[in-house]
Amino acid sequence: MIRKGLSAFFAELQKPYGIVVILFLVWHGIIWWFSIPFTWLGSLFVLGVDLIATFIMLEGLTYFFSQFVLPIQNEKDRQEIYTRVRDFESGKRGPILFVKNGRVIKHEHEDNKRGKGVIVLDTASAVVLRTDTEIVGPVGPGIRFTKENEYIISHTKNGKEEPIGVDLRTQWQFIGPHASDQPLLNPFPTSNPKYANEVERRRKQTVGLTRDGFEISATISIKFNVRRAKRVTPSESGVKSQFRYDPSAVRDVVTRQAMHLDKTENKVIRLEWKELPAHLVVNLWREYIRKVKLEDLFTTSNSMSGLQHIEEMIRQRVCKPEVVILNEVGRPDVAPRKQGSREYQQLEERGLEITEVRIHNVMFDHEMDKARVEQWNAEWTKLAKREEELLKETQVLVETSARNDALKKFAKVASQRFNNPLAPHQDIYTTIQNLIEPIKENLLTENRANNDVEAELRKLDEILKWAITNKQDLIQRNAGGEG
């Protein structure tokens, strides 16, 4: 107790007023030592003047330099920051917090203080303040000077009270299996059960049953954000945010949190605002997947597969106030009927909006996946064999057609000198000559020079030479006989 009192006493002496008192005592000790006359009344008057001057200078300098601590913009804030700086050393001050991208940054036990404090928020952050008896209201980007007993609304997370910060930026959330979790591409290693359990946990996040009893899961990506104002308006402290801060949406996000019944642990769980979009989308995925058969997911109808149709229906349920009702087989009735979307209403009441939903990386049960791949391989092999047979048949038909065309052309070329029915009778050698010469001319004009063509031309030259020689011999014999 004595040590604590002495520590407090010496701490006070280190302050400006304590220094003035110490200097006063030292000065009077010196003049007393040298026997310089003085009056205690005059000395006490001077001490009073010194203390008053110290007070005025201290307050003035504190007020002046406190204006540079934060980027304040109005006279009221100048007085507030001066009060916080002046009371900083005392135990009566409130929390000093910084909120960045929706995350509250603080020293340990800082948020437990209940005096006058200050909260600095960047342009992507917002919070909601409360007291022990009421909700004060939302706080947007900029600076907020809190009053006594005002503090940020918090929730219990991992057994600890954590203040709730709201991130105004667009959020992307991915749930379900990863692309590397495909069992045939990356089989579960038996030596690593921890990895296998993690893959199974991700798979169960989106697992659902089709109408014909097949179990499938998929990776679902969701793009969402806190509902935004129609135009950019300044916050309470005059700061404009590119994320269009909407006070009513922030209040709804924090104060209207959803509750979820965890059937595995048989208890009610409070969902954080970031968890609600995924919770709604996964429930919709399971609702629609239950209406279709496995083969319908990959069957195209009206330029959309069954999987794309489910994705579009989920997007409408979370983005539009009214949607078309689907029957038990996942199709609209003959006369389509519409009803209000409960999911859209829940998001609207809680200050959230979903802008995009994507479903990809569909994953089957390991055995079913393997069986389906084997079935696809068998179908592809059968189709490949059928196409091979069709190609062979086509090749034969083309070859036959080309051969017939070649024969027709050959016959036309070979018979072009025999088209005159009134021509006189010719001997056999003249007939051979009229047959060979057009064929030779056709080979020379329509074929490039190569070894095969030259060989054929040599054969035709030999035949033509033989025919001409024998024709001359025949003419000579006929001439000699007549003579």
C-alpha cells in the first residue's frame, strides 16, 4: 500500500504541475540557504500564478496539437478530440479502435473500456453501437467519438466476445469440394487420413441426393455484398465511400442475424452475416437437385443443361422477389405460376444482396464416379468403332466412284477417233494407232512427269512403233500383190 502510494505520488510529480511545485521548492530552498529574504505570502501568490499559467499553456498546447491527431473536419469534432487526448492518461477514457475492411483492430481488453472513446473506420467498414440498454445506431466510414457506455455490438466466437465489424466490399464465398478433390484425379491417400477427412468435410458441405437416389456434391461460388445506397452520400463524419454506405442495411446486417438448427449437435446456432448467403444457396441447391435425375443434369434442353437450369433457378430465388414454381420433376407447369421468394425476402430483411451464383466442379460418389467413367469409356469406344466403320465404307465408295470415273474418261479418250460411223474400214494396225495416240496425248497433257508415267509412255511408244511398222509392211505387201 505504501509502495503504491509512493509510486502514485512520484508519478504526479512528473507531470507539469508537479514540476512547477518542485521548481518552487528548489528555488525557495536556494534563497533560504543564502539567507535571501522573502515572504511566504508573496511566494504562494507567485506559485498560484505559475500554476494558472501552466494550466493555460497545457490546455492550449493540448488543444492545438490534438487537432493533428485525426483528420477532423468540424468544430464539434475538434472539441471531442481535445477531450480524448486530455483524458488519455487517466483511467476514465473509453476504447480507441480502428476498423479496417470490417475487422476491428484493438489492443487487448481495449473494447472493455466504457469511457469516452473514438473509433476510426476506413471507407470499406461500418459497425453498430449500443449501450447496456439500447441500440445507438450504425456508424459508417470516418471518425466516431463514442460517449460513455457506448460500445460496438459483439457476439461470442470460439468462447470469446468479438466485436462485429461489417465489410462493405463485395464478397466472394466458395463452399464445397475443391477441383483437386476429384477422387479419380486425386485418390485419397490412405497414409494421410487427415487430408481424407478434410476432403470429406468439404464434400458434405454441398452434398445432395438426386431424384433417382444418386449422391452428388458441387463447388458453389457466391458473390454478395451489404445492400448499398442508390447513390453515394457522406457518412455522419462527412466521409464518402465508393461502396455506397447504407446505414439501414448495416443496422439490419448486425441486429437481424439468422438462427440455424444444427441437427448433429441438436442446438441452435447463430449465423454470422457472412454465413447466411451460403446457408440459403446450399439449401436451394439441395431442394432443386432432389427434383431431377442424374442424367438430367447433363441433358441439354432449350440450349441449357439441367445443371445450368438449376444454377439459373437458384440465382432467381436469391436475386428476384418472385420466381416461377417448379413441379416435382424440376419443370414449370403448363401454365407457369409465380410465388414470392422467401430467400430474397430474408436477404432483404437482413441488409444483404446476392449478385451472382455459380455451380461448378460437380463431384460424384467415388464408386459411382468410377462406374460412370467406365460407362463413358465403353460408349466412346463403341462410338469410335462405329465411326471407323463409317470411314472405311466411305473410303470404299469414294474409291469405287473414282475408279468408275477413270474408266469412263479412259473410254471416252480412247474412242474419240471412232465416233464417225461413216468412216471407211480400217486395218487393224490403223485401229491400234488411232487407239494409242489419244491415250498418249492425254497422258502428256494431264499428268506430271514421273517414273510411272514415263514407263507407260515408253510402253505406248513401243506399241505405236510396232503398229506403224506393221502397217507399212502391210501397205508394201498389198502394193506388191497388185503389181
